[in-house]
Amino acid sequence: MYGSNERTELRENSSFNPGINQNVTIKAEFRSPKKDGTGDKVLCIDILGNAGQKLTVTEWAGDSDDKIKNQLTRLRRWVKEVTGADVFPSTFASYEDMANQFCTAVNDKGTLLEVKFVYGTKGYLEMPKYDGCVRAMSNPSRLTLSASESAKLVKPTATPTSEDVIEGMDAAPTDDLPF
């Protein structure tokens, strides 16, 4: 016999669409981003859609004051939108401490959110890296797309390299060369 006794659930869309996605929830965890579970742990924010969609945003440890400040601003926005209060601190004992406090602040709240997704330069769906890409659905000030974000709603195509151009040229020798 080939098959299964269990019936699998059909999902309409297993990934998010570019643009503003509504009615999503999040679950944060300090874990390895690798599928096999090996490697250093980082803050992973799983964005979950109501049709089974999932996209993970990874917040790596910052290596400069500016990157850490920007990261804390983004995380503070997440906490404010999920909890309804600006309660995320600005200093922590370590990166791991920051990640664990973030997880405690946002997990199991059940807040419905709307988030922006655009295509990055490599063609992967991602959240813009600045503050203001997430809002609570109950927030009267809803998300909008700027002109530059609207341009990133179409998946970029691969640009030909110089090697591709050379391979595509007709390199057969001819007698009509000018020299």
C-alpha cells in the first residue's frame, strides 16, 4: 500500500504575499535559525497567518551602537503594538537577555497585527528594516505603502552577468572582420 491513513490539511497559500498582510500573529523564540537546530541562537520572530502562512524574521546580535539602537527601536515597536504599551527597556545584560525579554513581552498575547512585506534585492520576501512596518489591527492609524515600497512588490528578476552576455553571443569566426 502506498499512502497514508492520515488526511493532510490543505492550505490555500503557504506563504505571505508582498504588501500589507492583515490578521497575523507572532511568536518569538531565542533559538538556532538553522533547520537542524545547530549553531548560535538568535532572536527569531515567527509571523503566522490565519491560512497557515509563516515567515521568520531573524534579529541578529548587533555589532555597532547604531545597529543595536535601530534593532531596539524595531523591537520596541513590536512590543508596543502587541501589548498596547511602550514597555520594552533600552538596556539589557546581554543580547540573550534582550531576546528572552522580548519573547516574554510578545508571546501568548493573541494580538492581531498587520505587517508590511516587500521583496529584497535577492528576491526574497522580507520586512523593511525600519520602524513602522507593524501595527495592531485595533490601531486606527493603519499601515500604508510608500512609492518606494510599492516598487518592491514585484519579485525582482535575475540580472544577466557579463558571463551570461558572453555565452549568449555568437562567437563563431567569420571572414568579414574589419582587420
